[in-house]
Amino acid sequence: MTFNPLHDRVLVRRIEGEDKTKGGLIIPDTAKEKPAEGLVVSVGPGARKDSGELIAPSVKSGDKILFGKWSGTEIKLEGEDLLIMKESDILGVFA
């Protein structure tokens, strides 16, 4: 199944954090924070101005992004946990 976000929505796959600390301690799943980094899976066509003009998105598929801790809505597609969020929830793109 393919999923195409609408408007300025972005589909994101979280990048999981480390399972160990730098000192070698294993972090249990219950103590892990949800990662705020992800890879863009797909992007909608963009938002529209009041005049109807399309504003192209600033991110593209494959971009590694940073987003707010509580950003997006969790969805499950083909057994995979993903996030869908507005482009404005994205804080930046890693170069």
C-alpha cells in the first residue's frame, strides 16, 4: 500500500536511539525517550497561500530531520510505526 500525504504533511520514520550509553550501560526500553530524529518517507505537494499559489515543501524524501518531541501523529502502515506531521513541526534538516 502506498500512502501520499496531503497538503504540507510529511510522513516520517523515526531513527531509533542507542541501546547503550557511552559507558556501556544498556538502556531498558522503559527508560528510552522517543527519538526526535527521523527520515522523511514521503511529502505532500505543499501548503497553499490564500491566493491559491502552492508553497513547495522545504524537505524531500530521504532527508534526515529533527522534530519536536511531541510532534506528529503516530500511524501504522504495513506493520511499520510511522509519524505524520505538518512541515512546520520540523525543526531542521541535517546537512
